[in-house]
Amino acid sequence: MAYIKLDRLAYEYNLDMIAKKAGGYNKIICVFKDNAYGHGAKLLAPIAKAKGVDFVAVKNEEEARELKTFFKNILILSHLPNSNESKDFFYALNDKNDIKKFKKNTKIHLVIDTNMHRNGIAIDEIEEVLVALEKQKLQLHGVMMHFAGSDEIDGSYFVQKQKFQLAKNKIYSLLKDKAKNLIFHSHNSEALFRSDKLEDDEYCRVGLVQFGYAYFNKNLHKVLSLWANKLSDRILKKGQSVGYGGVYSAKEDIHIATYDLGYADGLFRYNGKKEFFLPNGKKMLGKMSMDSFSCEYSGDEICVLKDANDMAKFFHTINYEILVKLSPYLKRIVI
Ligand SMILES: *Cc1c(COP(=O)(O)O)cnc(C)c1O
């Protein structure tokens, strides 16, 4: 059966590197949204917990409930307010017009728009929003922002960082003593590793870097690899073709095998045209099927993915998309 292998030591090592940069495990918010970027949230949660991480961010309440037994603090990033919020979670406030839609006493992390213009409130709206939060009796616990181009080598990172500092100053001066218990967080994976050191009042909020991918730190270890098992093998005779549409034909007799992994498992569908090499150097042959693919014979088991950058390059996308699309139905084991 095709399966995902998660490398415990690699994950622990990456968390160590993040903690070193952030100033401790208690300063890390692990982003576990979308099944921990396709890795398997429930399998990695106990490892992060054992390291001393006690704060995660997820997409919605369903994901939050799944991790509730592991973590004391869970921030929900993309909640649509419905007046039925749980007191167990923190909710990102993405739009100031939503304030009235939250249940009273809901715990809020306020999103500041520092130039990405995706979510959040502008700096000059802070004062009115703090008043509105108070009026609606929402509890402000955190303030956050997101970088639009932390992995771009331009100045936008510094511009946004500066704007967030302005927002912080404003909040400190408006809330005075009440600001003491707030936590601030802005740095995602790339931002953390390009920064010198996290400010004392900041947590980091990191996703991808946990799993071994970072442009600004090449020394991390990949956590996930994807494996498939042989369904059958044969000699494809010269002139015979394999798979749908027969797009690959053997120029001479060749030993091929078919493995139990396909695009239904969340892989991008290989169309059989440009040469595609698997991590062992063998070529995939013909179009990928829904639940299988064929390639040059590679034994009983084959590694299909160990560095998502390779597939991302081939399919003209980013490593995030390759990983996050891996089906939650795939079996996962921690080694
Ligand atoms: C996904 C996400 C992150 C994590 O980003 P990485 O680049 O994976 O570290 C952080 N904050 C928000 C708001 C996100 O949506």
C-alpha cells in the first residue's frame, strides 16, 4: 500500500532550529493547517507537544477540535464568525465588519494589514477597532500580521516589519497596562530565518519550515517522503506502449513496473510528455492513472517524493502546493 513516511528525528531537529531562532519552544506557534501541510497533523502534534510547543494555528474549528487534546492554545485563522465560537480557541479577526458577528467573550487575535491587503485592519483603524472590541465584549489576546513577500529579496519585508512596529506602539499606548498580556506574532517561516532575532514581545508563527523547507536555511531536514508499492511488472516489448493513450512506446524491450499511487492520492497528474524522473533516477512511463503509475522497474517499493521542490519545479508550482495536496487518506507512519 502506498504510504507517507514521517521522519521524527528530522521534525525534532527542525523544531530545535526554530526554537533557537525564536528564543524558545514557548515562542513558537506551529501552523498545522490543512493536515500540517499534508504531512499528518495528529501524528506530528505529539512530537511538537513533547518538545514544549503549546501553541498551534489551524484553518478552522474542525481542525482545532482535532488537536484540542494536544495543545492548550489553538488559533483559528480562517473562521467565519457565527456567534457560536468556542471558549477553547482563539479566533483571528480578519475584517473589522465581523466584530458584531462574534459571540461575546470570544478570544480574539487581531490581524493588522501592514501591506499585504489580504486580511486585517489598517493601522489608522486600530483605535476604533479596540473600542468596538470592548463594546462587543470580545477579549483581545493577540495581535498579528502576515508578510506578503518574506521570501522575496526586496525591501517589502522591512516595510511591513516597520508598519507592525507602528501598530504595536499604537496598541501599547492605547491599552497601556492592558497590553501587557497581549502576544504579538508576525514572522512566518522565511521571515523568521531572515530575521536576526525575534523581538522579546513576539512569537513566530511558522508552517513550512517545520517540515524542512526554507530558502534562508538550507540545513533543515525534510520530514516527509512518499512511497509506493509494486502492483505488477512485465517486459514491455519493443513497439508496445503502456497506460492510457499509449503515449509511451518502448524503443526496445524494457522491464517496467506499475506502482500503487496515482493522482487520486493528491499527486499532480503526469501527462507522459516531458521526461519525469523519480528520486531513484528512473523515468515515469506514460500517463499517470488515478491509482497507479508505471515506470522503469524499481523493485517492490519505490520512493516517489522526498523533496517537494523537485516536483514543484516540474509542475511549475511551489513546494507548499505539492505537499498540501497529498491525500489525507494516504496511510502515514512515523519512523
Ligand atoms: C499559512 C500561514 C502561515 C505559515 O506560513 P509559512 O510560510 O508556511 O511559515 C502563517 N500565518 C498565516 C496567517 C498563514 O496563513
